[in-house]
Amino acid sequence: MQQLVFERGLSCLINNMGALIEKVQKMQQELRNMTIEISEEGGACKIVINGHQEVQDIKIAPSLLRPEQAGVLESLILKTVNKAIVESKNIIKSEVSKMTGGMNFPNIPGMF
């Protein structure tokens, strides 16, 4: 039964490949324009990235810009950037799933 469902889904996907490619290209552009804002420590560090995981903006609380706070600042930036990338990837996976009718494609080139 599961094999039959997969074969039907794959057949449908192959028959609609042109439309799917157009949707992927449109989605890639939308992802470039989409922004995701993540903050940590009550807004002490804020990162804005787009759907291509390109950092668009970084905001740091002035209190963290002292030499004795360097280690804290480095850890906070790392944590916030990684959290933003994870959130971006989750959004992309959700959009791909909607576009493919729930079929799981582990890696569409240029998408992740």
C-alpha cells in the first residue's frame, strides 16, 4: 500500500515537473526576500537573516561592548546566528513540503 502511494505521488510529480521547477524558482526568490529575526537574552543580541541563511543585520546591546564582555558576546552571537539558521531551515522545509504535497526531498540544490 505504501509503495503504491509513493508511486502515485512520484508519477504525479514527474508529470508536473515543469510547474514544480517554476514553483521552486519562485520560492527561492521569496526566500531571499523573507527575513527571520531571532533575539537572545531579552534582545541583547538580535540577528536578522533571509531565507538563504544570509545575515542581514546584527544588533548588540551596548552593555555587551565592553572588553570584559567579549566572551559573553561571542557566545551570544554564535548561539543567535545558529538559532536563526535552524529557524530558516524549518521554514524552508515547511514550504517545500507544502509545494510537493508532503513528499520529503532531503535536499533540493540551491534551496537549503
